[in-house]
Amino acid sequence: MAAVQGGRGGEVGIRVGATNIGRLRCAAPAAARQPGKQPQHGARGGGGGVVTSWHLRVFAAVVGVMGCVLLAASLAMSALHQVHFRNAAISRNFRGLQNVVRREQAEQIMHARLLQMATDAVTKNGSESEDFALWEEPYKQARKWTPCAAKHSLADEEPDEINNGFILISANGGLNQQRVAVCNAVVVAALLNATLVLPRFLYSSVWKDTSQFGDIYQEDYFMNYMKHDVRIVKELPPHLQSLDLEAIGSQVTDMDISKEAEPSEFVKSVLPILQQNGVVHFLGFGNRLGFDSVPVHLQRLRCRCNFHALKFVPELQRAGSLLVQRLRKVNAMQTEMDKQLFGNNMLDTAFSAEDHAAGGGGGPSRYLALHMRFEEDMVAYSLCEFGGGEEERRELQTYRETHFPALATRLRNATVSPEEQRSLGRCPLTPEESGLILSALGYGRRTFIYVAGSQIYGGAPRLRPLTRLYPNLVTKEDILTAGELAPFKNFSSRLAALDFIACASADVFAVTDSGSQLSSLVSGFRIYHGRGRAPTLHPNRKRYAQVLAEEGSIGWGGFRRRVRQMVEEYKRVSPRPRGRSVYRQPRTPGCMCRATGDGSVDF
């Protein structure tokens, strides 16, 4: 009996290079590699047996080759996913926006008819609406307003060390609430002729961040910049550190001071405590100082603090610089906004030909920053409904009972209409509703969008209507590597600082919740340092709700016209209206000056 010869039939050898993902070798069966050579066979099994053995070898060879091809394709696709972030999966699988994905849930759509019309509109090439997209400020009057808070308020000498005592604050909230508290504290210290101790930040069970002032802002720069206006020290003197401030009556909580209180209230209720004990500790200090009754020289202090004195630490400046450079595809940045945000810590990052090709080549890319305030806490607190039915209602009520017990109790004792909440403009915009606004304003499908606020309630299903309109959606987690983000991981305030930088530097900043502190501070920062060339989009949620209520009958042309009117009305340039925040609208005496027709400057 003759033995079967001709190699190891049916064995497929695959080698993948350790350093070159594309190096792949397949060894087919010997009989298949030598088609002119017939396989040897024995007598047993007859003619049918010979045919079957040969066919089996051919079949094994075909299967082996196909397996190699499929593996090569799989490895190639894996390599492609490691290419620059602009070529990566930034449409549906961006990791920065998938932190709250529900299990196997279809996309959640609330406005199917409008979404279909918007999808058709953004995919049209060369449509007339593309020209309307607001990439620049439409009103030239914005350029007549210039920063005026750089000059300090007092004489060119430092305040006297002999004063009424020390002001200590422990600010609550996240990055942006704390920033407002710091600058309000500067004003109160100057008002009461006191020394300000470098502010402390309270730990929050919501934000879960242990960061202190020096982890986010440059302490020495802050103290030196403000030294001609208010005396600032890093710690209380030793003889005051051991005191129980609450026991001696020197602790003042938010319950003791009215919200947006007038300066006279601090003089009346806080100054006597300060003069008696030599120290006052403000605990919380959230929005405790008003705007309209503050004298111009103190208003200037607010703006000096917010727009000039608070500089992010170099570590954040360098990471923010890298973030913006990759978004814009530029090696260096030289705008006034860049100088204010990064100082001397702008990185000089060279961009390769592959980087430029990945972004479409050409000059610097422009991008739109979208602050999507649709986190679970915001959604739950709004008392609105978002199309999720009974499951959504139970889920949000459970969240309220855990995080907002007083609100949950109020709901059990009173009826709140979600429809009424929406008609009053109290519901946060969903990603879908935000996308409808952008499409109505003429932003095309290829618009590159940076999303701030990545903990989106509902996760990918809630985001898919937006990514259907705008697939080029990214977050800081998509643009910076895990290693580059590692120093800020588990520090929500430091991560929020990167969002602040990306939004402030954007060609266009789109707001979905005008009540958000981040949106408020970024809007004001862009007005103050943008030189009239940094447009911000502010939808009026009450008016937008009225438009969406007519979804069944309104055409795309009517929807587009009314959305544009809504956004344009906000963009009209005017001084800060009474009652509005100086941090959000700094066109006010003490903060910004306006050039007049004869070349002079008022305010």
C-alpha cells in the first residue's frame, strides 16, 4: 500500500509580524501549490477514494486562502482605526460620548418629520442656506467694544496691610461656579477693606473632585495681578487658624446672605462680624453678589479677576493648546484669545502631511463648539419628559429621590406638567433639537463639531439623531490620547477646564442652555477677548418650543426662517441689560469700552 505524499495537506500557516501589522503570510497545501503535480494514492478505496482525497485537499486549500484574506482584511481595518482622529470613527463610535449608553436601544427621536427635512437640507451640496452659516459676527458694532479692565482700580500702590481682617471663602459647585465665587470674593474683600485668603474649593458628591485653587489656577500670577486692588495671602495667620470660626459666629452661609445681594447688605451684616473677630468665613458663596448696584470701580475688579487674573496652570494650558491645535490643524496660535488662554505655554506642534490630509488638506480648519447640557442631573431637575415613556419617568424619579430629595418630595405633593415646563422654555435641548437648530442655520454636514459636556443622558441612542446630521462629532477624549488625559483623569474640574478652553477658542460657540455657568462664562470670555470676531449662538428655548409645537404643519422653509430670526435677535450688539451677569455680558462700565464715531471712547 502506497503512502499519501505531497506535504501536510489541509494545514494553513499564518505569520503576523510583531511590528508590521500588514505583514501576513499564508502557506497553502502542497498539492494546491503545485497544480501540475497529481497527488499519489494507494489502491485501497478504489477510484472514488482517489477523487475524494484530492478534492478534500483542494477544499482545504481554498478555505485556508480565504481565511488568510479575511484575517488580512480584519487586521487592515484594525490598523485604520489607529489613524489620526479625523480619519477615525468620529461618527457613531466616539468613546467620549458613550458613557451612559443604554442596552441595545434604538435611536430616540422626538421630531421625526423635522429631522428628515433637516437630513435632506444638510446633505444638499451648494445650497443657498450654506452661505448663512454664522462663522463670523454679523454685526460690525461688536468690534467697537474693547477690553478696559486691565488697568487696576486703585492707585499704583499695594493696599495697606492694616485693614478690617481676613475674608476666607469655601466655594461650592464645579469649576465655573467656583470661578464666579472667587471673583465675587475679590470684590467683597475690597468692599470691606479686608485681606482675601486664597479661596478653597469644597468637595462635592456630584462632581467628586478634590482639586483646589492651585491645581487649576496659577496662584502667584493671581496674587500678583490683583495686588494693587486687594491684598491676597495663601493662608490665615497662625493665631486665626486654630479658631472654631462657626463657634465664634464668623461663619456665614448662603442662608445668611441674599442671592445676588447688594453691596450694602455685606456692609450691614458682615462688616461688624469682621471688625469684631478679625475673620469671616463664607461657606458656599454661590451667586451671593448682585450686579446692578455694584459701583464701577468694583465691577472692574470682577472683570480684572475673571478675564485677566485667573490663568489655568501650565499643565492645563499645554494640554489645551494641543487640543486646539489638533482641532484647527495649526502649528502655532497667535490670536488675542490664544494669548489669554495659553500665555507662554502654547505648544509648538509640527503637523505631518498625513495630519493635513486627514483633515482635508488646505489651511487651518474651523470648528464649532457645542455645549450640550443634557446630563442626567439637568434632565431630572427640569421635570420635563423626553419621549422615553414610563421607563424614563421611573428612572428620573429615582435619580431625583437620590440627588434632589426636596424636589422629589415637592413632586409628590404637587402636580407639575411637563408640557407646561416645555412651553415655558424650561426643558434642556436634546441633541436632536440642537442639531435641528444648526441645520436651520445652514451648517453643512461636514461641519466639524467639538462637544463639551460628554455625559449625555441616554447615551448613543439619544445622540444618533445628531450624528445622522453631523457625523464629524468629537470630544476631548477623541482628540487627546489616554496618556495626554491621564493627569486630569478623575478630576472633573480640570477636565471641564479643557472644555472651557476648546469652547472659548472655537470659531463658533453654540449654547443649548443659557443658564449654564460654563456657557455663561465662555460667552463672556469670547465677547471680552474676541475683538468682535467670536460669534456665539444663543437659542431662545421658549420661542423654540413654540416653533417645535407646530412641527406637524410647519415646512422646512418656515422652520429655518423662524430659527434664524430667533438666533439673530440675540446677536444684536448692546450694553449689558439690567439684571444680567457681568460674566456673561461684559459690555458694561468698568469692563469694556466702546469707541465712538469721533474716535473717543466712552465708559
